[in-house]
Amino acid sequence: MKRLKILIFLLCSLCMSQLMAQSSDYSIDLYSYNGGNYVALRWYPQSVDVLRHAKQSGFVVQRKEMGSSTWSDVFKGKPASYEVFDSMSEKNDQSMMIGFVLYQEELEEKFNADSIKSQMEIDSIEFDMNEYKKPQVQDYLYKLGLVSCEFDLEIAKAVCLYYKDENVTPHAIYDYRVILGDGKYAEKARVVRVNMDNLSQLPSLSELKTETNGELVHFNWNVTDVKRNYSGYFLERSKDGVNYIQVNNYPIVYTYTEESTKNLCLTSDSLPECDKTFYYRICGITPFGVKGPYSNVVNVMNECAFLVNVKIDDVTINRKNVAEIKWSVENPKNQAISGFHVQRVDKMNFDPQSKTPIFNNITSIIFFIYKKNNKEFSL
């Protein structure tokens, strides 16, 4: 079963999200982003059971204006069907992380199908349904599922963990909460207050630093003051310093394994071409899908080794004792050539260190004449 391959994700993914940390104070934790003419909301059920309960009852986003004692429903929704997650997984394997938690019955039914077993055997995937159903495994999958929602807004929408309230009034002050559709745990839902006059401000990133190693460029920046604001980061590259393209398909995630890099986010990129200048910048991405300010721009150039190879093809001497020399050039990287020197040795005198003949220039720089396919030259 192709989609079960995403279990490999368990081996290399930890609960990296800063916002979805478990809290015993709430059944549903809630965070907001004030965009001026809208309020975006992200919420985090604090257990597998709460999320599964929402699959049946749904989530309800409620709002009340300051001074009011009555909550009003502004949104109702449920997580998408198993088929939706299954379809999404064809493009993004991580979408099924949360699907594994929400749809145990559907997964077990597919797992027991002969065609699925056959496909799993072909893919050499070991999958124990009994292990999968253990509470600690389910809890781990659930946390990883929340991480996948953190980095992909489309997955968060499919799980029904995101809402954008565009029916807001300037200067108003709102309280928001998210409860289950049947009201269960409502008293433990977190309430957040949003003053529409106070727009959410995203912090600037620290200085982007680089180090080159051959064709690889290594980047690092300090995330001490911003890691609670951004779920991940995007690296962008430009050939002209004006038009940028995104380098990474998925957000770069802050993790560390050594104490010396615990405050640094690290990534790298391979330069598309050598001997050309490229410009880089980064920006943070929030759980609400909003990009923060760009970092400083750094420019990088990798000086490639000179790979031009010259080969003498023919030397002829005419009756006037004049030598005509023909040579060809291999230039796989299309590196710039300003010209050639022709060297000659009269006697086989060897350099004592390199043990090679000592040649002397018999010409100044020759600006070459094309003879054949821009590769053959003569003098």
C-alpha cells in the first residue's frame, strides 16, 4: 500500500511545532492572527479523543463582541472524509498522518483487503495493525498529524483546524473560542481576545549567513526570538537580485541535534551554475499561511575549477620549415576563454620538483580562429 510508506516519516519526525504543545488547561487550544480585515484562527485538540469526537460532532467557532455575554456561531465544520485524505495523499504523503488517526476503521478495512496485502508485500512494508491500534502509537501519530497540519494549510483545512473570519468590523474587540458541535468540553476551550485595532506583527529574521563548500551553499540564521512565530521557513534564489524563485517545496523546519546549533536553523542549496552570482533570501511562514518579512539578501558565487582541456590534433612542417599547429578544445562547462599560449621546448629539460619538461611561451596570447564546430583551432 503506497500510502503506508509515510510511516517512514515516524523515524525522522518529532513534534516540532511550537504552538501545538499539549496543555492540560484546555481541551481545544486556540491561536489567532489579526490581518486587519480578517481574523485567522488555528486550533489544536489536546488529545486524540477530542479530535475523533469532532469527526462525529464537528467543530464550532464562536465569537462574541466585548461587553456581550452571548456567544454566536460563526462557523461549523467537520474533518474531511477518508476518501479526501486518501486522494490528497497522492500528492502529499503527509496528509495521511492525520488520516491514520481519524479513520481507523477505514484503514483496517483496506489493510485486510487481499489487494492491499499484496501491494504491501511488493513494497516490503512491515505494518502491524495491532501495533498501530495501541494508544501510545495513536498518540504519536496524532502529534505527527498536527505537525503536518502546522506546515500545510490545506491539510489543516481538511482536518477542520483552520477558519478565516472575514465578517469583522473595524475597531471592534472580539472574543473567540472553538468548541465541539455537541458542546462537550466547552468549559475547557481556550478563549482568545482580538482587538481589530492591533494588527498582528511578524518579527524580522536575524542575519542570514552563508558558507560555501564546492557547489553547495550552507545557510544559517538565529531563530531564538522567532521560533514561536514561524512554523517553518522558505529559501528563495534569484539570478538578478530582483526576481526570486522558491527553492524548497516544503517549509524548512527548525530542529537541532547539537548544543552548538540549538538556536540556529540550517539548510543548504546546490548552485545551479558556477562562476555566476546568485542571490538568496529567506522568510518565515506562520501556521496561518502568512509569510513574514524577508531577511537580508546574500550573494554567492562558486568559482568552478577550470575544466577546459586542450588537445593538439596535428602538427605539420612546410618546406619553409614553418610549423602549422591544429588543436581542439573540450569545454564542458562553457567557461570563458580569453585565448591561448603556444609553448615549445627545445631540449627535454625537466623541472626537478614536478619532473615535467620546462616549456617556454613562443607567442603572446593568441585570440583563436574558429575552424570547425567552434572546437578546432589553428596557428
